[in-house]
Amino acid sequence: MDLLTGIFITPFAEMIGLPDLFFQALWDGFVSGTLYGLIALGFVLIFKASGVFNFAQPILVVLAALALISFYKMGVPAWISVVLVLIMFYGLAWLIERLILRKLVNTDGNILFMSTVALSFIIIGAAQWIFGGRPSSMIHKELGIPTGSFEWPMFGGGVYFDLLDISAAVVAVILIVCLGLFFSRTKIGRGLRAVADDHQAALSVGISLNQIWVIVWFVAGVVALVTGIFWGARSDVSFALQIIGFKALPVLIIGGFTSVPGAIVGGLMIGIGEKIFEIYWGPLLGSGVEGWFAYFIALGFLLFKPQGLFGDKIIERV
């Protein structure tokens, strides 16, 4: 009976008794969820255009943040540093297409996946050699991103809103909407989808596979830069940041590997869910609920809805 009370009655009683704490958890989870969705979006872009699961996406987030900080420390103005990072990512996208993807086109998907695993460790080694291994502080203030917080009175208490978190949520939503329109309304976006469906068919109708892959890896780099700025501003920049990046895996499983809206919906489900469970069920289940909650939910989706909420339906022909 005590266990039943702890699981089902006490948490909900606390939600009702302290509504301001509940809404604070919702807001914090919403912000984390939008950033999880941004990281997942980088995976979705490349998988949607090439059918390749890009294992290197989390380290691209770290690379973008470290490069931005390094350019600024060298005396380059903040926004020019952003432009230089974007140029760097375009060059990286060109190299990846030229040295890896072009050689492995139409090979088995597992081979392409392993190539991104190798790429991930190559980038880690190169980044550690160039930038060092010490944590760095993000230059979000120099980029004009507001800081500070304010309290919104609610239910006899208050909910605290950080201006940085508000900026992150707004930018994430705008970026996801723009990319959704890009995929559905532009010629390049339709070309990306055609390449993912069938490489040979796309080539036969004049779609440049090489150009498409450079574009999509560059766009994934842009997403990585935005993600790195906001995640780095919340927790500093270090190679440990890529661990947060792998939280995108449950997000992808929930939302679907090919869905741009699914990335943000899955991110919100994970972000809000893990925050609520950490606060209300954490004392019963032990600390560290945020570390495994997302993977527990993802396992449920794999068992009962493996294509995710918005992923392409699995059709088996007998």
C-alpha cells in the first residue's frame, strides 16, 4: 500500500499542492525538449536526404561551439566568427562528400553508418588536437543573446523564466518551421527527399547526388552551430556535450527518423517527461531518472510502434 501511494498518489498530490513547481518543471522541460529536438533535427536532415544515420552529429555540435569560441578568442568579432564557422562547415561538408560519401554511394547502409562512426572519432581527435580539452564558455552575450531572468507570479508562488531559455525556444521553433518549409516547398528540398527514396532514380532524372549531399551536410552543420550556441551557453562547451547529443536517439525513435515535426514533438515528450519524473518520481525511483527515462520510453516505442509517431509506415510484402 505504501508503494502504491508513493507511485500513484503522492506525486499527483504534490502537483496539485504546488502548482507553481509543476509549471516550472513544464517550462524547464519544454526548453530542454526544444534543444533535444534541435539535435535530433541534425540526424533527421541527413537521414531524410541520404538514408544514412549520422553518428557524427553530436560531435558536430561540439565542433561548432569550440570553433566559434576559438575564432572569437583570436580577436575575430562574434558575428564574423559565426560566418567563419559556417564557411568551415561548408568546407567540411564538401570534404565528407568527396572523400567518403562519393566512394560509398549505393553501398550497404551499415557501411555508410560505420563510416560516420569513424568520422566521429576522427573529428574528436582533430578537435582535441586543435582546440584542447578544457571546457570553454560560450560567447552568447557577444552575439546579442539576452541573459537574465524574471519571475511570473502564479498560484501564490512564481515561475522563473530565463531570457536565454526563451531565446533558445524561439530560435528552435523558427529553425524547425523554416526547415519544414524548405523540405516541402522548395525544389532542393524535394530533391533531398527524392535522393533518400532512391539514389539511382534521382540520378536518372538529373538530380545531382553530390550537390545534394553537400547541401544537406552543410544545413546539418548550421543546425549543429545553433544547438552548440544554446547548449554551450547553458552548460559550457566541452567534449562531454556530445553525451547530451545522444539523447537525440530516443527522440528520433519517438518522432520518426524521417520527420522534421517529429524531431520537435519527440524532443518535447522527452524533455518534459524526464523533468516531471525527476522531480516527482525521482525520490522513489532513485536519483538519475533523467539519465534513463528517455531510453525507457524509446524502448516502449520500439516494441509497439517502431516507426515512431510521424515516421514512414513500415510495409511488409509477403
